[in-house]
Amino acid sequence: MQAPYQPAAGEAVYVYCFSLPEVLTPQGFGVDESRPIQVHIAGGLSAVVSWVALDDFTGEGGEANLQDIAWLGPRACRHAVVVEQVMAYAPIFPLPFGTLFSSLSALEQEIDHRSSEVTSVLEHVASCQEWSIEGTLDRFKAVDYLLDEGLQSGQFKLPDSIGRRHLEEQKLRRQIASDLDSRIGDRLDLIKEELAALARDFRPRRLTENKTSHWAYLVPVEQVEAFRLRVERVSAQQGVYGLAFRLTGPWPPYTFCQAVQ
């Protein structure tokens, strides 16, 4: 059995995630390739940790490192690998890159303070995966389809005169475009509820540029395939309205830990 790592002066505890007490130690090294990963048990939880040089993350040197993609990129990837290893066989409460404590004693105090909240999250995310769905809208395609749909149903009518027909069509396009956000919003609400039927939990996420919707679903493992197929079906059905959906995952359940972080 490998002896516990003995930290030196100027080192801090780097925490990747919390999990159940029986969690196994991930293989390999953590964000710092010269220091091993350990599992520290306290307060009925496991904290997956390693040690790092405090100066790498704090002070002027730390600020410079966090702005340097050549330094940050590989370490962020190693952080993700450690979290994913634990996630593969146990529920986790993932922590953001760069979560530091001055000592194991300071970490234990935080665990004692937060153990009931973290345990509640672990129970909630157990046997589930987080999946993200980003939605985009082709507004021109949406207006084209809604205009054609309205003409086919008789909701809209165009005059026979070519000149008047063109003017009336442009007027209808402007009208549809002005109402588009509301109409698409109603459609998105129905889609969101349809997908939620296969999930344990749902959270909206921050919209980024060019996104119409961004949702996170906590999906039970046994429902993942059905969820993926449902998203594919919805995408095919809604494509005529200019809507497209991108499904990614599984991700560590960061979204479903935010309420207690």
C-alpha cells in the first residue's frame, strides 16, 4: 500500500469532487503531474484531492497562469479526467477547476459544514447523467414555413395581382417575424416538457450568442437511450420550423449542484 503523500510548505489541497465514502482512488496524476491523487474521507463523504503549489494558483504568478492557455489547458483537461473517472462508477458533487483549501483540516471543516447539502445532491444525482441540449433557430426558414403553413391552411390569403401580392406577402412576413419569438417560445415550452418526462430534473442554462434555448436534463441511466431517441425525433419534427437541437453529454452534474455551491 502506497504511503500517504506528505505535503511540503507552500502546498495547498486541490479538490476535484465529493463522492460516497467507498469511492476508489482515480488512476494517474492530477492537475500537477508530480503529485498523486488521494481520497480523503471525512464527515461521511469522500473528497478526491491532490496537492499543488499554492503559488501556481494564487498571487501574481497564479493570475498569469490562469490567463495562459498553454498552462491552463492541460491542467483543466486533467481535472476533467479525474472527475470523469469517479463519475463512471459513483455519484459525484463536482467542484470547479482551481478549488483550493489551505489544509486537510480546513477541507474537513468545510465538509462538516456542507455534508448534509452535498449528501442530498449525491442522492439526487445517483444513477443519473447530465445531458445538455442547445437549440438554434433559422429565422428565415421559420418565417418561410409559417407563411406557407398559413397560406395552405387558409389563415392567410394573397391577392391575385402580382404587384399587390408581393406587397401583401412582405407585410405578412414582417408580421410573422414580429411574432416569431412568442410562437417559437410556445413551441419550445412544449418540447421542454416532453423531454422532461424522461428526466429526473431539468434546469435552464445561460443562453450564449445565437442560441434560442439551452437546457440541462438529469437523466436516469436506464432512460438515456430513450432520451437520445426522443431528442432525435424532436429535431426531425421541428426542423421545418427552423429549429435545430444539439445534444451533448454525459457531463458531470455541475448544473444540478449550483443551488448548494
